[in-house]
Amino acid sequence: FDPRSTQNLISPGNLNQKVLGDYQLTTGGVTNVKTIGGPGTLVKDRVAGLFLNCLTTTSINGTTGMVITSPAAVNVTGGADVSIVGANVRITGALIYLN
């Protein structure tokens, strides 16, 4: 392995990784993940183009901020209480339903 080089993994097929221990990915630059959600044979439940699942608490941290953007509807659902905490909370919409 030469750390000055670029490595590309290009495959017309599927890629499956199973790690029994911890898995950590650190990049010195930017990480960009793009999914097209096209056909495939490895993942049977193809409801979402990107699906993340964790059996414990999931945490997403943005050091300087976080932006969630969608051209379609965004649904946030909790099985218990859902909290939004911030210095200021702004809700903007043509219609805002509180109950």
C-alpha cells in the first residue's frame, strides 16, 4: 500500500463487507456517499435508496452545523418523545399543524 496513491474499487456486481469487530472510517478530506437506488441482487428490501439501521442509539454530529434537504416530504417519527433544542427554533411553512 502506497499512501500517496489513489485506490479505486470499480465493480459491475455487488460488494458486501462483514466486520465482527468495530469499524471506523476516518478521512482527511471530505466524505461523499451517493446512492442511485437502482436494481441489484444483494439487498432484498429495496424501499429506500439509502437505509441506515442501528440496534443502539444513533448519533449524527456536525461540528459547525447540519443541513437536511429534500425535494420531497421529510418525516421524523419517534416511538417516544421527540425533542428539538436550540438557541432559536424556527418553523416555516404554508401550513403548520401543531396537533
